Amino acid sequence: MVIHGSKEPTQRQLRIAQEIKKIIAGALEKGMVRNPLILDNLVTITDVDISPDLKYCTIYFMTLNGQNLGQIEDDLNAETWGMKKLIASKLKLRYTPDLNFRIDTSFEEVDKIEQLLRDPKVAKDLKAGTKE
């Protein structure tokens, strides 16, 4: 779970986020969306972040090939009404959270860090630092 702010998520937030992740991933796997671009790309739900009041939910996703991410993000956000309805039918919550799909950029960040660590100058500095 991506944590925004200083507070750790509660057990309830974690549990509900995990359930929402399962519901949405299942819906995508079963083709329960109308948009053919979403169906043609293997969309993976990587993480779900839910607000402390359980009213706002950010769903992070990635595709297998990383193509059409911007368009798929728009298309998934256009499907939120149906997803919200599905979540409401499966989870007994006072409010069904508003959904917001976002591209998961954490993989890009990991790649950048790995590239920096492989840089010869950085490797030399790291070796010099361990001798001290």
C-alpha cells in the first residue's frame, strides 16, 4: 500500500484496500469492462491506497507491455461507475469510495535507481565508501 501522509494505514484500511484490489482485478480478468483497449491489454492492479475515512480510493495499475498507459488510465477512470457499483455489491460499507486509477510509476523509479547504481562513477564511489 502506498502511504501518503505520516499516518500508517489502519488494519481496516488495509483489509478494505485488499478486497477492492481483488474485486477490480477479478473484474478485469473476467472482461467485465466495456472498453476494448482495456480488454486487449493485460492490465495488472499493483496497489490500492484508501483514505482514512474510506471515501477515496486510488488504484495503481500497470500493463504488461507498458503501452497506451495514458489512454488506458483515462479509459479505466471512465469505467469507475461500473466498478463502484460492483464494489458496493460485494462489500458492505456505509459509503462506496470514489475510485481514481493511476499509472504505477514505482517500477520506473526502481529502474532509475538500478541504472544509477550501475553507473561506473557511482560504483567507484560506493567501493571507496566501504573501505573507510
